[in-house]
Amino acid sequence: MDSVLILSTNINVTSVDEVARLLQEKESTTLAVCNTNTLVRSHKNKVLQDKINAFDIRVPDGFPVAKASSILYKNKQKRVDGYNIFHKTIEKGIKNNLTHYFFGSDEVIIKKLKLKLEKKYPNINIVGHSCPPFLSYEDLASNQYVDDLIEKNADIVWVSLGFPKQEEFIDLLLKNKRIKSNFAAIGAVFEWSAGTKFKAPEILANMGVEWIFRLIQEPRRLFKRYFIDNFLFIIYIIKQIVSNKR
């Protein structure tokens, strides 16, 4: 899978269908869905940058990242977002009895998520879930919280701990344990799929205005991300465009 450098992160040139296929065909594969927040923070933090770049698949989760890839490298890249990867992988995996494990969020959300998924995909094979307490990623990677995950040995472990904790958790866990499961860091996808948070319609997400829907629902948490990190992302991308033309 080809990749291009956006700020300091190697972002794959790919599609939702290709990522869904790889998650079914491979094992011990890691997936990071990268938005502007991911790229800006990684650009400013070499340790985090190295962790994100160590993931096997790094996709342009949001419209700005996909658009930047398209402008910089003329590759016509489209959004490859976590929500659509999650559902496409489940849908395509039914015939192969693909097994799923959910790590993160809370019991109320996971219960609603499982009910929604079992209704939409009656033959989905969910082998387990874990909703650990709010702890550091180092503590979450200890045996106490991952024994069940390892024992269930799902084809895919979907991790929802928020950025960058989920990526740091996966990175540390797989450095210390030999696990065949694929690991996908997918942020708020559990909540969107459970219906506990409103997901912007696809047509609006493809126009780059999904952030408005998220900001309305979580203004205090997301204000900095959208008004500072997005601004910095634009500045950094302009610098990269100018640099590339020299």
C-alpha cells in the first residue's frame, strides 16, 4: 500500500474497501485513523510521531487530511474514515465468520452498540468486550485489563479510548505481547454506531463540515481541536505545499 508524507506522518493512499479487505486477510495488523488532530500533535511530538508511523495502516480519516493528500500528491484521495471502515469490515466479514472484540467506552454504550450491530448484521460474531476504568495507557496494557482480550483471540480488536491513548495502548501492548489479532484504533465510532452521539450525514462529511456536528455535541472538549489544531494544520500544509514547489 502506497503512502505519502503529510506533515510528519506517512498516510496511506487507500480506500475503505481496501482497508476492510486487509483487516480480514492479515493478522497482527494495526490501524490508525488519522485526522488533523492526529497529524498536528504528531508533528509537534516526535515520540508520538514515531508511534503513529509504526502502525501498519494509517488512513486519512477526515476530509482535511484526504484533501491535503489530494492537493499535495494529485492522488484523488477520498476520506477513509473509521466509521465506514468499522461497518464495511463487519459487513464483509460475515461470510468468513470474522470475530470482533470491543475494548474501551462504557457498558451502557457497548450494550447499545451490540444491540444495534446484531440487529443490522444478524450473523455478526462478537466474542467479547471490555470497558476498563479511566486509566493511563500503561495501566490499561497490564495483564489485569487485557487477559480476556488475549484469551478471546478475536480476528479484530476495535479500540475506543480516544487519541492518543488508544494508539499508545496498542503500541505498548503489542510491544509486550505476541497477539495475532488485528488492532484498530477508531475513536468515537462506538458512540456513533450505538446512537449515543449523532453522526453527520455522509454527504456533509464528504463536504468537510462533519466537525460542526461534533462541536455542537461536545463544545468544551473539541473547541481546541477544531479552532487551534485545524488552524495549525492549514498553516503547516501551506508550508509543505510551498516547500514542495521549491
